[in-house]
Amino acid sequence: MKVAALQMVSTPRVDDNLAQAGALIAEAAGAGAELVALPEYFCLMGLHDKDKLRIAEPLADALHPDPHAAPMQHMLAQAAREHGVWLIGGTLPILSHEPERVFNTVLVFNPQGERVARYDKIHLFCFDDGQRRYDEAASLTPGSQPVSFEMRDKQGQTWHVGLSVCYDLRFPELFRTLGADKPLDLIVLPAAFTDTTGKAHWELLLRARAVENLCHVLAPAQGGLHENGRRTFGHSLVIEPWGQVLAMQAEEGPGVVMAELSQAHQTTLRTQLPALTHRVLG
């Protein structure tokens, strides 16, 4: 199955971001991708943390998102349907029960444009090195439920896909939970990793998650200097179950990273090294 990780440098203007996302989705679909994933905050990198509250949408109808009440969800559903792809829109702000906070939400649409999965980011990033400070809990409500879904590719193979976002990467127990009943075939992790933490840990942790779960990883990222002064790490990539990087985007700038995933290769590796059946704890 061909997959695509889309890299963006999102701005404080939603319309510009949706236009860029639409163009990248079209490019990926035109190159044969069946599953396309957008980065975290693809719709907005605001000048202030609270800007996401201004554009937050209610969760729309799964089959027919209202273009007026939920324009971002409408755009995702329409793009998935128009291009006939599985589309992972990660992430956009969805209204929560807390008036001053929103959920940071991944939505998954099938090729018919129907929403089939929702994941609210569980782990909220906090970082302070004396020069840069981030505290997502100031504007986000954490999710509480791990989420995976199953999709069937054009060859008729079923893929078990686990959803995660950015800072979730540092918590391997999330991925063990996602694969507890049925091993994951693919982890999708939209991100907006900071340049500082990305240089140290981005590829290292993504490859570790692939190896310990013997599954593929698809990681679309923000990559570049944003208008709010924040620099994100980029390096969107695709990894196979032995931890090898199949494809990687340049450090900065928008682009499409494509690779072909192989369940046969994954099965061979799991047969040669049946580590998932040797678990004792957890």
C-alpha cells in the first residue's frame, strides 16, 4: 500500500492552510497514495496559543459535515471523497466541555468522505529550557481514550492503524495498549515537533516505536519557521517494521513523502523475531 506523509509550514490564516493542504493531498493522490496524512495543526499555527479557540469547530455529522458550521471538517471529507483516499486530518481544534480549552483532534475519513475515527491527543506537551516555553494544557483539554481503526487497501488487505499525536511518541505504553488485542500494522503520528526536541529525539523515538511494535510508522510533520516565530523540525518520514527509514522529507518546507508499505515483509519479520508473542508484563 502506498502512503503519504504531508509536510507543511502552516500560518495563522486558516484559508491559506486549507488551500496548501488541499494541493498536497491532490499531489499525493495523483502519485498513487491510498492513505494520506496531514501534520498536527495543519489548519493553524496561530500567533498565540489561544488562537485555536477562535477557529474551533463542533464535531460535525460523520456523513455530511456542514460547510458553514465545520468548514475544516467539510474540507477534509470533500478531499477524501474527491481523491478516493483514506485521509488522516491531524490535527484540528474541536470544542470541548471546557470553554477556555479545546481538544487537539485527529479525524480519519474513508474514500467515501465519511468520518470513521476520532482521536483526541492524550499527552499534552510541556517544555521550558529558559528560552522557549510551551504548555499545551493552557489551551487544550486532554483526551482519555486510545483509538485505532481498520482500513482495507485496494488489494483487499486489512490494516490495523493506531492513532497518536506528537508528544504521544514519548509514551510507549500508549502503543502497547493500541496493539494489545491485535498487533498494529501502522502507527500514524502527526506532529509539530520543536526544532530543539526534534534534533535530539524525533527519528530516534519513531524508529524505536517501529521496532518494538514490529510495525510501520507514518509521521507527517510541520517543518520550518512559522510566522509566530516558532521553528518546527520537519523531517516527515515513513519507517518500516525493522526500523529502517523508507522515505524522509527535507528539514524544512512543504512537501509530500511517499513510500510503499509491505505486510508480507512485516509478517516475515514477525515470524523471524516473534517478540510480540513473548511479552510477559503489561
